[in-house]
Amino acid sequence: MHKIKKPTISNIIMYRHIKKISFILLILFITTISLNSCFFGKALIYQKANIDDYKIFNNRTIKAGNYQPWEKSKNYNKFKINEKYTPDFKKFKTVAFVIIKDKKLLHEQYWLGYNENSLSNSFSMAKSFISLLVGFAIDDGKIKNINQKVGDFIPEFSKGDNAKLTIKNLITMSSGLNWKESYGSPFTKTTQAYYGHNLKKLILKLKVTEEPGKEFKYLSGNTQLLALIVEKAVGKNISEYISEKLWKPIGAKNDALWCLDKKNGTEKAYCCFNSNAKDFARIGQFCLDKGKWNKKQLLSSNYITESFKPDTFLTFNNKPVNFYGYMWWMGNYKGHHITYARGILGQYIFIIPDYNAIVVRLGHKRSKKRKMGVPADIFTYLDAAFDILQKNKS
């Protein structure tokens, strides 16, 4: 008979170590699976927002109507992007670049497997779209005017300091709400809004903690609350309303998607409108034409004009705000006044009246460097567009 060997001390320690590691791995696996259903888990799993995130969220369809193709310019795609700009186009993983001139398609180009029909997340360009919906609701008589109190629509904002809040405070980013705009942590309200499952609950808990209408503070919560007001005012979800008032009338080619917090839930209104460059360009053209499309006035021209005025009655870093209107950015570059919608990964709709042009850039990244107070890549796309527009004139 063979003698049974007694386990050595080292074998016992090794066994216990392996057992401990296996237990920890099992707990981590179970935790990861369970967290996948909550915002914190999704934030850990996906870590960074992506232009294709509509694939991981529930969505509501923004229906298109009768397609109205862009007429092509006689110089359509005749002029290439100057080589001195292409390194930044590649560095920031551009997927689409479109130029509309005199209501005609002058240039379009796509990269990294994307094409003219590919969906891409708008990110905060959607804030500008919500601003337009406020205008439509005013035209429809559902909102009295920009100075109406938020509490007229949302009971949680009818008492205390919350009762001070107006639609204008929200749309000019001067609400004084206790929302911290932060993207670097999975514990912030911004992260919870993006990955969470109850946007309304999150927004309705907000409190006015600073005097509204004084200081510019960029808060995504402002836009989300504004969307809830529009929804309450018009009796429709914002996807249905924007389809009816804008997406169908401007002849979008494709249905768009608006990401939701859960199935049949609430739109992530401050971001997450998913479409393509040429359909996004239609919104720019609509605004350039002061709310008209095919000579039909869809939205009050006065509202567009007011939207594009800087909020100089507010301060930012102790200076008057000269770069923001009703959720539209603005500035001057090389003698041209430019109004634009912008998203966090370099999503842009530039409206350039001097050229009667719209420029759209979509992509995966934007520059971390700042120039003139804004992401530096903005000037790469504008310079590339100016170069093509100048060649088109000659």
C-alpha cells in the first residue's frame, strides 16, 4: 500500500490563496453582471461616451417625412481638403465633413467606415435643438414667452427658491441649479443622467441654490428640465414634436434616433440625438434662413434672431457673456460671425452667413487644447471649409 502524503504547509497556503482569488473573481463577476443594469455599472463597463452609443441604449424614432435631396453644386466635391489640415482630421478621427453653400451640396467626405447614412451621436448639439423646440412651443401658444416661470409647468419648481426659475434662465445657462457638470467620474449627476434609468426623478430633485439670471454656468440639467417643460406644454414627447415641427418639414432623408433612459422612457434631451451629417446640415440651413424652409416660415424669425444674440446680461469669469445665446454658441473668426451647435466629441454645425454656408463635422474626438476659449479643432474645420469656399468663388 502506498502511504498517503500529508499536505505540506506551503501546499495548504497555496490552496487557500487560490480559493481566495477564485472567490474574489466570482464576486467581481456577479457584481459586474448586476451592475450592468444600473448607471454605475454601465459607466464602469463602457467608461467613455461614444458616437455609436445609440447601440447600447433604448431609443425613440424621430420619423422623417418626404425626402428632399440636397441639390449638388456645379463644383460638387471638386475641391479637396487642403493637406495641411488632414493630420488633424485624422488625429481626431473625423467620420464626416459636409459643406452646404447657397443651399447646395458643395462638399461631402466620410472616413473610418462611415457613410452619408451612418448615424452618429449629436451629444450637446441636441441642446440647440431643444432651444428650437421652445420656439415652436411659443409659436403654438403652448408656452407664453421666454420669461414664463418653470413652476407653471413643473410643480416641483413652484415653491421656495425654485419658484424664481424661468425658461430664460434655463435656456441661457443661468439657472443656479445644484448640478455639477462633470464627466470624469462615474458618480456625478452628468454620468447618472447618461447611463441611468430615471432621468425625470434625477431632474425633479434639483434645487435652485444660486440666484438665477446672473452667472453663466453650462449645465446639462438645464436642457433636460427644459425638455420636460416642452413635453408638458405640448402634450407630446420631444421626439414626436421635433419630427412634426422640424424633421419632416425640412425633408430629412433618414429617421433619426433619440436615446432614452429606459424602454419607452424619457429622451436624453441634453445629448444623444442620432443622425447623419447631411441631415444635421438641414437644421443649420433652417436657422440660417431664419426659420424658413422652401420659403415657408416654420418658426418665428424673431425667435431665431433672439436665439443668436449673445447673453451679455450674464457674466462669466466676471466678464459679459459674448459667446452664447439660447443654447447656441457664437464667435468671430477671421472677420466672420459664426453661430454653431457643438458636442463634446467634436460634433459641430457651423452657420456662416457671410458665405451663406453650413459646415458639419462629426467624429470620435476633439482637441484637448483651447484657443480663444474654445476647443482648438474648431479652427481646423473652419479653415478647411474657408479654403474650399474661397476656391469655389474663384
